[in-house]
Amino acid sequence: MRDKLPESGLSIYWPRRLAWLAAVAVGSLGLAGLSGCATQNGSSTEEYNFTVPDNAPQLTQARQWLDAGEFGNAGLQLQQLDPTLLQPAARAEWHLLSAEVALDAGVPDAAEAHLEHYQRLINSVTTEQEHRGALLGARLLELRGNYLEAARERDFISGVLTDENRSDNERQLWEDLMQMPEAELQEWAQKVPDSRFGQWLTLAAVSRSYHLTLDEQLQGVRDWRASHPGHPAAQNLPGALSLLENIAASRPDSVALLLPLSGRLARTGEAIRDGFMAAYFESLQKGYPVPRITVMDNAMLDSMDQAYAQAIQAGSQWLVGPVSKNDVQTLTQATSLPLPTLALNYGERTETTEQAPPEELFQFGLAAEDEAAQIAEKAWQDGRRRALVMVPEGSWGERINSAFAARWLELGGEIEETRFYPRAKDYNPQIKALLNVDDSQNRYRTIRGLMRQTMEFEPRRRQDADWIFLVALPDQARQIKPTLAFNFAGDLPVYATSHVYSGERDPSRDRDLNGIMFCDAPWLLRSSELKSEIDAAISGGEGGYARLYAMGVDAFRLVARVKQLEAFPDSRIYGSTGALTLDNQRRIHRETECTRFRAGSPVQLAAE
């Protein structure tokens, strides 16, 4: 008798799935009895021994097209078959292949419909089809952003897969957990029972804790492995966790910190320095190894050549800085650098390998372009499709708008109108024009003039957009959001970059921002012991420089770990400024945490 998966491991969206989540939330359901499951890598398919039921050669051809990445041809092949004429096993195969085509095309509703039809045929399917159905269900959950459920589905089926497929599945399971918001991940890790899936969650929570130093994370992984020696991840640590030992052993002994500590950028340099040194002293006080730090004032040096000469003379093995965009641009044009360098800004991006920056240069900053692209992705995931855009005039606003528009259009979204607004005391004219309220009123006046009589009239805004992308500073946003409501757009979702938040909680002033969704550095959205120490040491709080303190903290920790990002291009480091990744030009990008204003304060979306 063939080995059959438990029925609950094959469901996609059935009610018992939601019941599982609800039960765990109140601590009434244990997961210790679950056995694991594997999955595919998110695009094509697992390597199964494919057999054709009911002599349907079109299914074989469709499978071959899918294996070759020819999803359009696979779809056309499937369209030539009438599934109602197929025997149950062949019909189930037709729905599985059709679901896979739909997933590859990014059409989740069609994929779900095919998987529901497949589920009705579950008593007629083969073991291989059962496994593929569960894996496709996990892919559907991933496509819809339900990463916790996708990871659970993958864990469930993992135990019945072949070794190679199991490894691929567990890699994707880990990636699903890495995609979850950290607050949500930490919450589930604390309340899920000590099952195998619960152990996946607790290891992921160690990996994702942004406030942990390298040594604390390394110790957390060691403790986890000692407690769960039989877990699949204990045998082969997932992601970049396997590198932690080598990274800790090879970190530099001496680092030069090059910042503008006098002149017009002095306040910026001081904030980064204070965050950097706060992270240094935190590690020192906990008894962990720290490098010797040489601090240099960029404003007192004539050139980058002089900065490198002084750093080398001091015995430094790394240079952190400079901050000036011009200085960073100079470094990007060099053929090589005297020391590995973590620049705290970005030069211009190059498009060819001949122009690529030197291998020793890594670039890290608080690029607003990253936030704009993330907002586009978040809005798309939330089901938004037609955007209105409101950004300030000037090169800064244009740069953010370009990054947003590129990503939004790439996803398939539409931009109904873009409005570049000037700094003003009254934003009503700009907002009325953006929402086409003026057109509504003008039509009323025209009709009233033609009819020569009084008419009842209620102005209306345009109806062709389902959200607004806003770039605004706090004072501007506090005027813009109420004015949107005044112009009949109070129900139109507003997504903004982090600039909308001052960095300090001020419920009385920020009540006008209620409902705005934005993404910002974890440092500003959640408390930590280090942040509390910095807040206490700074008169009046961090204020507008809060993100720079966080940048300094991450700069200190990146020196030891940036090689991890280089060795594993798909890996992330979870820092105070966000989830950090490295592109092929060694530019570090951030993915921040999303939140929403409620009662005048940011509230994590997972907590709503």
C-alpha cells in the first residue's frame, strides 16, 4: 500500500488551515505530530519521474514545455485538451499543470481554481501528484504573500520527498520565513509549540533579530543546534548562518572611521559616529571582541589619498566612510583601493563591467529610491493597481518618483497622474487638480449655466485610481492628508516613504497622518536596549537624526559581515536600518518595515 500524505498536508486554503492558525494563537493546538514536507524553488517544477495517465500525450508535451521554461507553449498545449473528457488521474494532472502555468504567469486566482479542482480528484491521484499538489499550494501561498502558511506547508511535506527535493524545499521554507515581518516572526516563534516547525521558527527568529550582534547571533545558533540536534537545519544550517563562525574569526582588528566632524556636515557625521561607537561599546561591555577604532575628520583632510595614508599608518585594515557623495564618486572611478572600504553614501551607478567600481568598495546609505521601490511592491501585494503620485518639485522628488515609477510599471501597475507640488502653505489647489475635483465643479457650472436654474450638486473626485503614492515631509503630510479627505479622498489609501515620519512619537501632531502606510527603519519602529541608551544620552532625543544613528550602528556591524553578503548574493543581514542585501556592484540595499499611523503613532501592520 502506497504511502499517502495526511489529508491536512495537502490543503491549500481550506477552513482547517485557518483553524490551525487560530488554534495556535490561543495555544490550544500542538504541532508535534506534524511530519515535514519539501518544496520547489518557486519557479518551475520538482524533478519527479513523470508518468502520463490515460494516454494523454499532450500532458507529456506540456510537462516538457514547462521543464524548458516555455510556459506560454505549455499553456497552449493544455488548451488543446478538454479536461472533462479525461479520466480522473489525467484530469488531476491537467489541473496541476494548468496551476503551474498560472503560477509562473503570476495569476494566483487561476492557480487556486485549478488546485481546488485537483483537490476534488484527490482520491484518484498518484503519490507523485499528491506531493506536487502540496508544493504548488505552497507556491500559491508565497505568491499571495502568506509566507507563514507556505513555510508550514513545506515543512509538512518535507518528510516524504527525495533527498535532493527535500533540500530544495527546505531552502525555500527558510526563504519564506525570511520574508515574514520580523515582529510577526518573533511573535509566532514564541507561541508555537516545540514541534519541528516551531524549531524552524525559533531559528529564524535568531537569524532575524536586528538588535543581536554577530557574537550574540552566533551564540544563539550554537544554543539552538545543541537543543535540537536532530532537526534538518541543525545538520545543514540554512542561508548564511553556516558562515557565522568564519565571519567571526576573520573580522578586522583595526578600523578607520572617516566622517565629516566639522563644517556643514558635522551634525551628520557626529550622529553616524555616535551610532557606530554605541554599537562598539555595546559589544565591548558584553565581552565580545571589537576592533581598534581610529576616528578621522574628513573635513580636515585634503583628499581621499591622504585619508587612506593616515588609515594605513594607524594600522587599519578597513576604512568606513566617506559620507560625501563627491568623495564616494571619486572612489567608484578608481581601479583599486588601498583598503577594503565601506562608503556611507552612493556614487553614480555604472552600467558596464568596464566602468564597475573597484572590488574593495562597498556602498551603504539611506537611499530613498529603495523605499520607493519597496512601497511599489507593498502596494502591489495589497492589491492596488492604479496609482496617483504626489511628490515635491526638484531633483530629489524626481529621483524618488523615477525609482517608484520604474518598479511600479515593472510590476504591471498603472500611473493615472503624477503631480509635482511646490512648497506651499496651502496644498488644496494641487490636491483638487490631482483628484480632478476642479473638473467636477466646472462641469456643474457649465450645466447650471445651460439650464439656467439651481441644481443640487455634490463635487466628486476621480474614480480611476485606487491609491496614492506620497512623498512628503512631516509638516507637509500633516496638511496634505486632511486636505485629501476634504476633497472626497478620505477613503483612498495613502502610501508614503519614511520621510513622512519625524522619527519621534508625537501623537497630538501626527493624528492628521492617521491611515498613512509607510515603511521605515526598525530602529525607529521598535525599542531596543541600545536605542534606549542612545536616547538617554542625547539631550532632546534623536529627532531628525535618528536614522543616522541607526546607520552608524549598522556600519559598525557591517564591517564584520559585508563579506557574508558578497559570498551569498541572495542572503540578508537584518540591521537597525532594515534588511540589508548586496547587488552585483556591491551597493547595499535596504528593505525596511512597514507600518501605519493609528491614533497619531506608528503601529506595526502585523499588530493591527
